[in-house]
Amino acid sequence: MAEEGSGHVRNKQVMFKDYITGFPEESDMYVNTDNTVILKLPEDSNGILLKNLYLSVDPYLRLLMQKFNTSGVFSPFTPNTPLRGYGVAKILESRDSKFKTGDLVWGAVGWEEYTVSTNTEGFFKIEHTDVPLSYYTGILGMPGMTAYSGFFELCSPKKGEYVFVSSASGAVGQLVGQFAKSIGCYVVGSAGSEEKVNLLKNKLGFDEAFNYKEEPDLNVALKRYFPEGIDIYFDNVGGKMLDAVLLNMKFLGRIALCGMVSQYNNLERPEGVHNLISGIFKALRIEGLQVYRYYHLYPNFLEFILPLIHEGKIAYVEDIVEGLESGPAALAGLLRGRNVGKQVIVVARE
Ligand code: NAP
């Protein structure tokens, strides 16, 4: 407990319990209310002290809940330490001249009220505060950069092309679809409920959308929506959908391998992709995406996206839950498709 006058304050945390297989459960995490922190950087620190405001709930966090070879891209969580991920925070103290007390940033934080970061690498200063700060967990943060770099850099899109997006109503998918529409593509999205399908068609401007859970044969479904084939597939799910898409790609099509959320709970026995030979027959370009390789484009991205937000030319759907206590259910729910739009946790409102 925090002792008055000791300089300690409570630092509530969402802790990772132990490595798992299968779907994450709320009980794989727990909230620790006994932890405290001193709100002062150690003398020898070159880092920053952060008050966390919003946390981003992302599918890749599931990959950190087990020891799995990610070729050094991610390190797994350590049991009985706080989860960590992207978040929006306010700087309480800084030993780096790039940042000062009171600055708002987004970057890697713990799932906790306060984070002491030993360095400032990977933190982006938030310069535009005339938008909701939570947007920096999504449309103006890592998922936004994922949609922007994945679609415009990897997919080489052209006006009039046929674009398919899976997990289309999520943080990344909803933006990819709207980017594609903005340059005159025909866009179809798949999602896991009628509510999400309606959102895609009625709010997010997709030309068509379907519920993949209601389709007994994904190949047949794709032929219905793309009788002439698909030019660009933005893959957020992998697995059976990727396999069916390969049969429906057009000659010289492009596939961005952004995510494989359908496989994240089954990493020991991932589903095979059987139709890869289409890649040869159709001369496809299939490329994996790592968003951080494109972070140097962040200023260009802001120049592109901020006017769209200010002029109301892009819709953005968030699913916001209050308090660190909501964290375990939010992450477990994300891997079951319970989120509608970008899943965000409010830790504190400034
Ligand atoms: P999201 O779409 O907002 O949320 C995850 C969604 O995944 C769920 O709502 C659910 O939607 C869907 N899902 C869950 N289990 C599924 C399954 N078995 N089969 C198909 N869909 C399933 O997440 P996001 O943040 O936008 O991320 C989308 C993808 O991009 C993820 O694969 C993520 O890992 C990836 N990503 C990659 C990078 C990169 O650098 N490569 C960066 C960011 C994100 P439904 O209800 O529609 O099933």
C-alpha cells in the first residue's frame, strides 16, 4: 500500500500469470492493486516517467502469452509482471531533451497506472490534441500506420481495382477499406457478425461485406463478391480465408500479410495453406508487413490522415472500456471477436 509522505503512490497493474495455449482467458491475467511507485526518476535514469491514459488492446499481445519463435520480432511476457503494449501517456518527468514534463506521447507502456521507461526509443510526441487522445491507440497510432503502410506501400493500389479486407471492421481493417475507397477501388470486407457487416456497409463505406461465420464455403462466397477476381487482399486473419482467397486472386494480384489472428490461439498446429501454387499461376506478389519498418513515414501519414479526420471524411469506430480492471476481459474478448472497432482501455482521462 502507498504510505503517506513516503513519495510512493499506488500503481495498479494488469499482470500476466503464466504461459498459455489456446484462447486467452480473463483468468490468465490478474489485477494487482498492492504495487506502488515513486513518482520520481532514479538519479541515473535517462528515461521518462509516464502517467498512462489509454491502452491499446492488440491481437499480437496473444503471441506474447506463450514462448513462440517470432524470429526476434517480439519477446514473450514474463510471468507475474505487467502486460505491456502500446498506449497514450503524459510525461511526468523526462531526462531526454526531446520530451518535457506535460508532453503527451504514444509508445510502449506497461498495463499500469504509471510506467518508468528506461529510454525514449519508439515514443512519438503527440502534437495534435484537437482530436480524441484515444485516437493515438488506433487511427493515429500503430494500427493507423499499419493500414497506411500496408495498403499504400505494400499493395501498390490503383483506381478501379478490386480489394478484399478480412477482419474488416477492426482497428486496421476499417481504415484499409476506407483508404481503398478514397482512391476509387471496389472494396469488400469480411467480419464475424451481422452487426459488424452492417457497420461495414452503412457506416464505413464498404461496397459489400459478409459474415464469414455464416459462409459454409469461403471460395463460393468470394466468387459471389468478386466474379472477376481480387486484385488486392489485405490479410488480417490467415488460415482458411487466405487459402480461399488464393483461388480467387487475379493475375498480378498483391497480398499483404498483415496478420493471422485466426491462428494466434493455435500456434502449435497452425492450419496449412494449400493453394499457394496460385501464387505462381497468377504471378502474385505476397509480402509480410512489419509496421515499425515504416514508422519513418509517420509525419507523411499525419499529413494524410488529419485533414480526413477534421473534414469528417473518414469514419472511425472505437470500443472503449473503462479502467485497468476491464483489461483482461478486453484482451480475452478481442481474440473472440467481441470488440466492435478499435479496442481501447481508459486508464485515466488526463
Ligand atoms: P481487430 O481486427 O480490431 O480485432 C481482432 C479481430 O480479429 C476480432 O474482432 C475478430 O473479428 C477477429 N478474429 C478473432 N478471431 C478470429 C478468427 N479465428 N478468425 C478470423 N477473425 C478472427 O484487430 P486489429 O488491431 O485491427 O488487427 C488486425 C490484424 O492485423 C491482426 O491480425 C493483427 O495481428 C494484425 N496487425 C499486424 C501488424 C503488422 O505490423 N503486421 C500491425 C498491427 C496489426 P471478427 O468478429 O470479424 O472475427
